[in-house]
Amino acid sequence: MSEDKNAELQIILESAGIETQAIRAGQLRTELGSHGEPIFATSSFVFDTAAQAAARFAGDEPGNIYSRFSNPTVSSFEDKLAKMEGGEKCVATASGMAAILATALAFLQQGDHIVSSRSVFGTTNVLYDKYLQKFGVATTFVDLTDMKAWEAAIQDNTKYLFLETPSNPLCEIADIKALAELAHGHGCLLVVDNCFCTPALQRPLLLGADIIVHSATKYLDGQGRSIGGAVVGSEKLMAEVYGVLRTCGPTMSPFNAWIALKGLETLSLRMKAHSQSALVLAEWLQTQSEIEKVHYSGLKGNPGYALAVDQQTGFGGVLSFVVKGGRDAAWKFIDATRLISITANLGDVKSTITHPATTTHGRLSDDEKQRAGIEEGLLRVSVGLESVDDIRADLQRGLSAL
Ligand SMILES: *Cc1c(COP(=O)(O)O)cnc(C)c1O
């Protein structure tokens, strides 16, 4: 595409719908004319002259040097996701954890402090509690929805607040706007892990958050094919994150970037379908006598319902519920399913089921589990894109075993 035409396309994309951005932002065309984005499977890039090499290294001339620094397929994924999140810049990473680590390395130093929601991805907890701690960074964990606790936990050395909304596995909703105001009032950043909603359902930067982290392993790919991650935010903040990535090395591979960028093209459609089926199943589960309660923010009685309607455009594909009879009943339920996969992964076209108390949250003490609402009878389902009738029939197999 000529430079003029491309410049006009970029202007169109600024105000285009997210479905259009997902398909048209970050298009990668080469002179060979391939319509689909090619995978640049190369570690390095050649220069015409010694002077050009020097200019690239000095940053005087744009262009690729080495794939730990940048790669066209990876840039294509980054440009697409940045647009979709409403951010200036995206930096792709090797995994979701690499995105969370790179953010920490970019903005924290010895003696600094984080306030984090207690109900974040389990490994994030371990990263903060065990590894950042080793380097003199302390974390205070608070209840996601307790604004007073967030405020009380902020110290002079707090650099950022960190959260996931909806939370996993209880689908609690945090008020992103209010937390952004709180963070900024104390000179802190707000970092949001946007895995569960994705930009198709929620755009935290537009609500005041400063940084988004993603595991591309989940809905962004959407078909369980690869591991990846990303950080999104302003040019200024992302320059810091990019520096960390380029130096420390957990960058995204071109192949994984290609998978993720192809995933993004269908993200909006998938998230709508995931959300639609999850709501049907949540409403149905609520009417079953073997079930004590259902956690899903799309249910009108859910404490997060009003906030979810306000800041999301859909409720997402993950729900959880408590069966009567504790662990025995929960395991019986899981073992009676045939269609749904027993795996802790989520955000896949395949429905998955897991027992948090003995898997993802198994390392918590009984006290901590109780505090986090991880009951022995709790089951989490990531609702996939199979026919909703077939998923319901499989859940019925679980219920019938009780
Ligand atoms: C999976 C997950 C992560 C970690 O991502 P990886 O790609 O597995 O490293 C972080 N946050 C959330 C909410 C997740 O679900």
C-alpha cells in the first residue's frame, strides 16, 4: 500500500469499531503481495551498508535489527492490540507472566511497594510475594472490591496498584475509574490485567488505567495454541517496558505473534459468543437444586452486576458455582463430564472445568481459602464455543452424578 493510502487508513482506524481495528490495524504487507500476514522467522536483519547498520543501532533510522529488539510479525500483533485497547503502544512478551514481570522491572526498584488485589492469577501472587520480595519490593494484598482497603494500603513508596476484573474464579468486579482516581491522587499508576474481558468487552485505559497486561495465551489466541503476553499503555511508559524486554529477553516469538494476531481478528465475535453461552448456563445453573450458588457478574442478583454493565460491554466466558457436598461432590461432578476438558486453562474455544481448591488455589492454607471464597464445592467453568445445549447436557451429567 502506498504511504499516502496507508496514512489515510491509519486515520480511519483511529475512530473505527473494534471489530475493524482487530482486522485492519497492524496489517503487514510485503512487496510479494501476500494478503495474510507473513511469519518473519528470522533472528536478525541485514543492512545495505555499514552506515545503515550504524544508523539503525543509533536509532537514527527506523527498522529492524535483531528479533529480540523487534520483528515485523511481532510488531503487527503489537499494533493491532494497541489500537484495540485504545493505547498508544503495545510491547509483546513471551507469556502473560513475562508481561507482569517486565512491568515490575520497568517501574519498581528496591524499597518500592505494590498494592495488589488478593484475587489475582495465582502465579502473579507468587511473583510478588516470593520473587519481588527477594529484591526488596513489598506487596500488600487487599480485597478487590474494598475501596477503603485499597486506600489504607497505599504508602509513600507505593508505585502502582494492580488488579484483575472480573476476578478469578469468583467474578467480582472492581471499579476501574474509581481506582484510577485513587491511584493518581497518590501519584501511583493503575495496572489492570485485562485477560478475562479482553478489549472486546472492556477497555481499562479509556477508564483511566495507565497500563494493561495480558496473557495472550487465553482469549487473545483463543484456541489454546500458544503462550504469549503483552503490555499496553502510553508511548512514554511503554518505552520503559520495551527497554526491559530488549535487555532481559522474554520477548514474543514471531510464530506465537502470528497465532495471536490471527486470534485477535475474531476476538470480538468469540467474546460475544462466550458471553452469550455463559449467561445462558449461569441462569440455568442457578435453578438447579444441587447447586448452592453461582458466581457470574451477568446475573442480576450478583453484587458486581451494575458495575459490570457500566464498564463492560459483555460479561465474559468464565463462571463458577458451588455444588452442595464439598470436595467429594465437586470431584464427582468433574469426573462425570465427558465433553468439557478437565484443565486449568481458560479462554479456549473448548470448554474447560477445574476445581480451584485443589488446583489453581491449592497452595493456599485453609484460612486463606476461606478468606478468598475458595470453597471446597467450588467449580470453575470457562465456557467454550461448543453448542450451548451440548455444554448444558454435559453439566447435567455432572449434576446427575451427585
Ligand atoms: C494465565 C494468566 C496469566 C499468566 O499468563 P501466562 O501466559 O500463563 O504466563 C496472567 N493473568 C491471568 C488473569 C491469567 O489468566
